Amino acid sequence: MTGEIYYKLIASEPPGSFKPNHLSLVKAATVGRRVDFYWAEWVKSLDGSFNGIDSENRFVLLASRHQGYSLKDLYELPLDVYVCEVKDPNLLLQEKLEPDDVSILCWALMLPPEDERESISEIYESMKEKKGNLFYINPVHQ
């Protein structure tokens, strides 16, 4: 999808779930009725545990957290995203999944590669200025 473009991901909830890291988008996926998920690969693996979950897997699923936003619109970055995993390792990189196949690891902010900011409050302030202060949650399990 994006080749060798490495987007920045910063954990937002729970804060500090992982250190800021970079990833590349691998391919699109559908989860239930949602067609805006993407498989992503970490540039460098996460150390130890990730929010209490084993982090040996280098692939995660990403999807926008708010209605009206999508990872298909990368010009909208930064975006709030769900960072998800599949419950069964045999489902890694599948293009069509059911909602029960996926669990949310945490929430994060996805930033463009050139964005050096790491302060979550600073990023959210800039998002409010650009997009307003009203966001509607886009559930994973539809």
C-alpha cells in the first residue's frame, strides 16, 4: 500500500503502552462491515510486553477511531487509531476477518513520517484547531 513509508505511532490510551515507534502499512483488510482496516508492520519490534500482551508479533491491524476519518485518507494525519491484533495467529495478514477475530490492544496517534512531535497534548491541541473538538467513536466490532 505505502511501500517504504514509515508512519509514526504514539500510544495514547493507555498512555505509555509502548514507546513511539514507526510502522509501514502492508495491505487493506475488512473486519465485519468495516472496510478501512490496514495491516501494518513495525519497523522495529516492541520490547517485552505491549500493554500486558506478548509483543513478538510484528504485525498489527490499524483502523481509525472516529467516524468520518479513515486510514485511506493519509493526508488527514495525525489520526486517532485502534491498534488491534488477531486472536488466532493463523489469521495474520488475512484480508477478510470477523469482528470476533480481532481484539484492541490500545489506542494510538498515527503521524506522518516527518512529524517529530511526541507530546500527546500538543498533538491533540493541533487536531482540535484543525478538525474541531467533536469526534464520534467508530466501533471496531460492527
